[in-house]
Amino acid sequence: MTVRRDGPVATLDFAHARCTLDARDGALLLQVNADDTETLHGIQALLSADLGRFARREQPAITWQSGGYSQL
């Protein structure tokens, strides 16, 4: 995995997917693009589990939406 950061935006490049994290307006927006649906769901599950574990005190509500950003 390769990670790049430019201000409030970070990009995670996986073998078959890319995730963009954008911190703005008190929220963390995530967008995942993947080569196929199975990879997409796998990356979403990975990010949801990791973010839930890292921010367990805040208990974030993570909602994935098709075709756009997901807001945390």
C-alpha cells in the first residue's frame, strides 16, 4: 500500500483499489474505487473495522453510499 498526503486529503493506493480520505468541516469523507465489487466491499470492511477500532471512544457511525463519498 502506498500513502500520499496533501493537506487534509490522503490517498491510499492498494493493489486493486484506491481510497481517498478528506478531512473537512468536522467530518472525514472516504471514497473507495476498486477494480471489482468484491475488492470494493473488502476495502470498505477493512476501513470500517480499522476506523472503528482507532476511534472507539467516539464510536463513529460509518455509512457507505454507492457512487460518492461516505461520511464518517
